[in-house]
Amino acid sequence: MSNEIIYHKFKELLLPSILIAMALNISAIVDSSFVALFIGSEAMAALQTLSPLILLITIMEWLFGLGGQILSLNKKAEFDADGSNHYFTVAILSALVVSILIVLACFLFEDALISILYSPVSVIPYVKSYGFYLFISFPIVVILGVLSQFIRVDGQPKFASVLIIIANVTNIILDYVFLGIFHMGIEGASLAMLIGYIIAFICVFKYFSDSKRTFKIILSKLKIKSWITSSIQIIKIGIPTASMGFFNVILIYVLNFILASSMGELGLDLLNVCMNSLLIISIFIVGFSEALSSIVPIFYSQNDFFNIQYIVRKSIILSLIFSIAFTLFILIYPDGILMFFNLANMPNDVFVENALRIYSLAFIPMAFSTILIFYYEGIERVVESGIVAIISELLGPLMFIFILHPFMGINSVWISFPLGFTLSIVVVSIYVKIVEGKEKQYSGLFFIKKELLEKSRNYTIKSKNDDVKTDMFNHLKSLDIDPTFCETLNQIINRIFELNDDGLSIEILLIDYDDRIVVNMKDEGKREVMRDIETSFSQDNVKVSEVMDFNNIEYVFCKN
């Protein structure tokens, strides 16, 4: 077993996933850097005040983008194209409606919103100036983010990457032009972001004109009742990852209040640096996790636990490498981050550096907890994902601040983050053990079905005469399978190799369910071959679909 297809898909999705995670985060980080450089610390404090609203955009992207994507991919894996398009349509429409409502609320209740966000008086003018174009950008950024999630898993990961690159490169260039050359003030930073995303949004229409796309908006079949019901399903699946942002909004709001009250502008600036440091590393961690969560629904629904274990291990290793490296960088050279935000010579610089060092200890447990949140969402374990999210992003840090503040003072804020992430991993591990005691089929933190794993065989066949193919049929004979089943399976395999170019590999998952044998075949060959297989073998319980740009064929044989 070479894990060839799943590893290829993971690599293919990785850059787009990182870029999608980068999208709004880079805008926030770059805006903070340019604002600090060209305007000053008061304007930078305004960005920290507005950060809960910026996170709200990410929440919408995850809620409808990831939630809708997982349900759509599951339908594809179940050979239900109409169901897949239904969830795609609902996700786009719901994201549009909700984001427009948010914009209206922001403009109608701006003063009340600023009051709720606890803005110091000196910062309020900057908040209003930056907020104007930020509010307008909400629907555009949300819809682009949701569409990018679907485009990424619809065989066009490079195009999804291009959209995000266009938005962010335009934002960076215009940030310098508007702030550094024309001295437009803080509103120039938010206008730069708006223009960048408008240009990227115009480019997205290329996707809708592409005949090869498999996700289609079908409004004619959408009824109000089914829209509401399906929206609830999408939200239910998307809540665990979206709740990361939602809980973060609450946490940041509370921290803004604590730090502004005790340290004033310095506290807001320091928190801004810490949160942006977390954003930088989370771009990569969330990118690895999103790539994982896009692949997991397909392979988990088919009980392909060999591939699941392989790709989870890859994701964890990559996440730990990046988080350890970034933690070491902050511990050794915190001024590197402070200089980027023009804060290297701020007052109490020793205190600031130590605060940043303590905070950086959160990166490693954050990496593992993020993997768990996205993985559990991918296999639709909402409770487990929710446990990690609410403890790591809200309850854990707040609890440790409350407990440690009498002993550590304001430093309790920074140490609460690594402790909160660690606590979430411990609690979910205990909960999973309890679940395993009740649901005996599962084993381990990743809910592997151990009995099916023992009854499964994975093969990678590279030609009609491959010795691996002979081994597979010898295994089938040992199960006393009807020879006609083996003959039909052999014909399907041979047909795939005959009609495709040289160098093709077929990955085959074979599972003995006692009452039936299920064979699932995946290859990255020609689409028309799949249609030929469907036409020629449909009478033999053969189903075909195109999932994430590979051919997916299922052949079921019921035992007597």
C-alpha cells in the first residue's frame, strides 16, 4: 500500500488551504504593520479593538465554507450529485444572507457597537475610519472565502490559490500606496483590503464558466423549508471550527477590557502583537488542518482507515515541525516580531519580550488541538470537536486567568493560553476514552474502527499483470467468494488500464463486511473511462463518481 492518491491530494490541497487560512489573517497582519509604521500605536490599538469583527468574517467562512464542503463531499462519496449541489447552493446563499445582515447591523448600530467593543476615547476616530470600508467588505470577503473552500476541492486548487494571492498582493501594494505615498490615514488600509477582495471576487466568475466544475448552484430545486433545514445541518457541521473564531471573539473582547483597563494603549498593542504572532503560525496549522478535513470525510465514510492513519500522522508531524520552529524563534529572538510591528523600542520592553515568550509556549499545544478540531469536524464528531474548541479558545484561558491572576498579575494573561490549549487536549482525551467504553468499535483518539481495519486490505496496482493484483485475488479466494465476482472485478481493473495512459495506479480498498464484500477503487485517470465503466458494469452493483478530481468506483458483492 503506497498511500499515493491520498498523499498527492494532501499536497495538492496544502498550498490552497494555507492561502485560504492566510487570506484575512494576512490582511490583518499587514494592515497592523503598515498602520503602526505610518500612523502610530493609537491607530494600531484601533485594529485590536476591531479584531472581534474581523474574526467574525473568518467565522462565516468556516461555518458555511467548511460545513457545506464536508456535507457536499460526503454526498459525492455516496454517489449523490444532486445532494452535493444542494449543499453547495445552500452554503453560498446562507453565507450571503447572513453577511448582508451583519453589514446592516454594523452600519445601523455603529456607535453601540463601538461602545460594546470598549474603545478608548482616543482610538474611536480610528475605529470609525477603518470600520467603514471593513463593513462594506464583509459580504465580498465571506462569499469569496466560502467559494474558495469549494473550488479548492473541485479539482482547481491552483485557481483557489490564485484568488487569495490576488486579494492579498493587491492589499499589500495598495496599503503602501494609500498610507505611505498618499497619506490617506487608517481608512486607506481598509480601502486597500476592500479593493483587493473586489478584484479577486471578479476573477472568481471564471470558475462558474468552467465546464469541468462539479459544484453547481441550483436555485430552481431549492425550497424555503429545505433551505432552512440544510442550513441548520451545515451550521451544525461547521460550528466546531467556526466556534474557534466565535470563542476567540469573546475571549479577545474580555482581554481587550482587562488590558485596556490595567495597561491602557500599551496593553492593547501588546495583545495585538501576541494575537498576530498566533495568526502567523495558525496560518500554517489551520492550512494543514483544513487540507486534512477536506480529505478525511471521503476516506472515513468509506472506512479506509489505512489511509486515514497515514494522513493524520503526516498532518501532525508537519504541524509540530512548524509550531516548534516558530516557538523557538520567539523564545530566542522576540524582537524579531516586535520590530515587524514597529514596537521594538516600546516602554517596558523587557516585560513585553517576556510576555511574548510566555505566550509563544501556546503554539505547540495549539497545533495539536487545531488538528483535532478539524479532524473531528471532518468525521462529524461535533461534540468532541466542540469540547476542544470551547476549552482551548475560551474557557481554558479565562479559567487560568481567574485562578492565576492573584499570584501572577497581568502575566496570567499570557500563560493562560498554553495552559488552555493543553487542558483541551487532556479533557477530550478523557472524553474519547469514555466514548470508547460505550462504542466498542472505536479505538484511539481518532475513532478508528479496529474490527473493520482488521477486515480490510489495501492494494496499489500499477498494471494488469502486477503481482499485487494476484495477491488481492488470492485473498478473495480465501474468503470463498463466488468466482463471477472476481471475474467482473478483474474486467473492471483491466478496462481501466486499457483505456488510460501508461503510469496509472489504482488504489483498491477491499472490506469484508461478513454479509457483503465492498471494493472501492480510486485512480487519477481519464474521466471518460469512468463513464465507460458505469455504462458497462452498472448491472453488477457498480457505482462511479468524481471526487476531488479523482475517479471513485465502488463494487459491492452480496454474499449468499
